[in-house]
Amino acid sequence: MRKGAVKRRDFLRGAGIAAGSAIAGARFLGCSASQGGTGDERVRKPNVVFVFADQWRAQATGYAGNKDVKTPNLDRLAAESVNFSNAVSGCPVCSPYRASLLTGRYPLSHGVFLNDVLLDNEATSLAQAYKGAGYETGYIGKWHLNGNGRGTFIPREHRQGFDFWKVLGCTHNYNNSFYYGDENIRLKWEGYDSIAQTREAQRYIREHSRGKPFVLVLSWGPPHAPYHTAPAKYRAMFDAEKLNVRPNVPENQRAAARKTLAGYYAHIAALDDCIGELAATLEKAGIAENTIFVFTSDHGDMLHSRGQMKKQRPYDESIRVPFLVRYPACVKARRIDMPINSPDIMPTLLGLSGIEIPDTVEGTDFSNVVTGKTKPPDNAALISCQSPFGQWTRKNGGREYRGVRTKRYTYVRDLNGPWLFFDNEKDPYQMNNLCNKPQYSQLQNKLEVLLSRKLKETNDEFLPGPHYIEKWGYTVDESGTVVYTD
């Protein structure tokens, strides 16, 4: 059993909270006076609205200093939130992130280290934990955990405890997008799917604002490629020739990068308006104060940095994501630079909600860091690729790796030994690899010890990808990819 989970349960019992058996209308001890409460008031359990995009990198927000992207609503949300400025997608690809989000486990525990495979029901899921505490549960948008084709009906036994359901496995045809509800009847989102999905989330919030507390997950497909399919009014906002590119984009790709960014930023501008609509709906419903509102992404996108595209890589453009937590009743807005990793999300949300953390969870509960009860630890996030596939095959440089991302350093090794070592404070674009340079050997050794400890804690032997594919019984093509149908 995880030490953090024991401490959390001891705290809950000491406070007289029956976290695991809450029912509708249940109360839990409110926030302390220093966090916005009276110290002894009893308040309704918080709602949770968890919103995440697909392939939105941390560098593509106005509040992070990007002067080209247009995110006024997100910037306003950031000013009201805890901003985890070094949030990490530990296995930066779609399905592995989603499995870690829903189970609080690492990829070699839940087994989803490739796209398009099924997440089993071994672990207590996010929705199941909240349901056990008396919550309504809902999921809208992209799922990508069914393992039976991206466009097929997902039966209830594969929904990980979510009841309200308007979902498709995966599509990137955002203007001709479908979904299923409880019946095996394919329905269509009107127009650009993220806007339609947001409207459905708004309706859900309005209809559930006076009943049981609820947890609602909204999963958008953009700004994932194709990059140039946002509604016309958003595409018109960006002139490719006027956009800046990161210094680590090769000279011969800079024009292409500007064109890509124009479309990418158009998707982001559309989603930013959706963020504003959701925030307004929570305010109008009168529940914004006692709602944990999270915005993040499943992973980033290289977008021509280092001459590469998409995800899976261990570089910051791929692994770092935006991560904002707004909870006015209990949380003061501020920036936290400690890394938070994908498996940490579930236990942290449960901790903020006063709900017991299941024993199957492997991530860390950082709720006391979020509320300010404890200082952020000097920790590190484990990053990994168990078996390269898709756009990052061995033929184009893909490789297995394990690494750590601290608030300052990135250290990574592949199966042949140390591979990458960056000082992200002095070298934010990761253009100077310090790996195996004698003058940095002492620091590299410390990071190697840290990585080795992380691997031991997560029972990761760091074996070649085919070992894990065989262990889990997956069938892949010559590129290492699970073949899927749309």
C-alpha cells in the first residue's frame, strides 16, 4: 500500500470523514481559514470538471509567454488557478496517458503503453472512486481505450464506471464527427465537434448543478492534426508569415513550421472560447466556487522542433503540458514549478475531494501541495517510451527510453545507456546535450541514481519493447503499431 494513501486515510478518519461511503448531499470538512473557508464550516463535496485537449503543448498558451497564440480565457483561468508550470505527460502518447489518468497507474501496470488497446478493469478507476463517494459521473468526447476499432460502440463494461456517456473512441475529422450514447446507434456532433461537445458539457453542468456532486470529463480532439480544420473565423486570426518559431526548429523547416502553427493556434483559439463558455456556465449555475476545474492535455507536439512532429519523444515540446487547477473554495492561485505526472492526477483530485484513494493507485496525492498545506517537494517525474510505434518507429529514430524530468533537468537513457541530459534552466530549448561530458559527470550520476530509484519504485526492469508486447499479448505490425480500424 502506498504511504501517501495511508496518510490520507488517517487524516480523513481523524477528521471524522467517511470518505469511502459518502451519499448524495453528504458533507465534508471545509477548507481552513487560510484557504478561503472558516475552518469549521461544512460544505457540499466539490464538483469536478476535468477538461483536456489532445496534443496541446505547454508552450502554446499566452500565460506561458507565447505572444502569438490567442488564449484570453485560458490566461484568465490561469490567473485564478494553481498553475503547475512543469506538468509532465509521463508516457507522452494518447492511450497511455488516458489509462494513467483513469487509474493513477504507470503504463507497465495498466498495460496501455501503445495506442488502440483495451484498458482492463483490474484497477479502481477515477469514475468508480467518485461513484463510491456518491458522485454522478459523466464523460464526453474522445476515449481511445476500447481496443476494438476507433469508431465502434463501447459497451458499458468498458467505460470504467462512467454513467453519462457521449463518446467515440477516436476521430480527427473534427467537422464530421460521431459519437455513441448508451445504445449502439451512431450519432453526429453538429459542426466542429469540440464546440458541440462543450455545449453538451454546459447542458450537463446546468442539469446537475443542484443534485448530487458530479465529476465530468470533457475530452477534445484538437489541436491534434489535421492542423488546418478549425472553423474559418479562427483560421482567419493567424497569419503564418508573422508567427515566431522556436530556435530549435531547423532553418529549412521554419516556413513549414509557421504554416503548421497557424492551423494549430486556430484550433487552440476555438478551444479557448470553449473554456470561456464552460467557466461562464459554472458561474451562472452558482457552483464555480465549489467546483474543481482542471484544464490540461494528454501530451504535447514537437511541431517541427528538432525537425520532428507529434509526440512520444522525451523532449519538452512532447512531454510538457498545461495543467491548471481552479478551486476557489479551497485553493489560492499561484504558480508551482514542481513536476506533476499523469499518474498523480487521480489521487490528487481524490485528495482535493476528500475521497479515499484506492490501493491500486501508484501516483502521488499532491492535494496538500495544491491547497498550500505542504510545500512542493523537490521531486521528479518519470518519463518513458516502452515500445516506439506510429510516427516514431525505429526506422525514423524511435527508441525505448526511461528518464526523469525535474523542475530544472531532463535526464534520459535508452537501452544502450545514457542518451540525453539537459539543463532546462540554462538551455530551455534543449539544444545542448550535456550527456557524458566529464564536467557534468557528478550531476549526471545523481540523476542516474534518481532514475534508477524511480524504476525500482515502479517495478520497471526497462526491457526491450517486444518483451512487453509479448507479455500483454498484443499484435503489432512491422512498425510496432497496433492495427486499428476507424
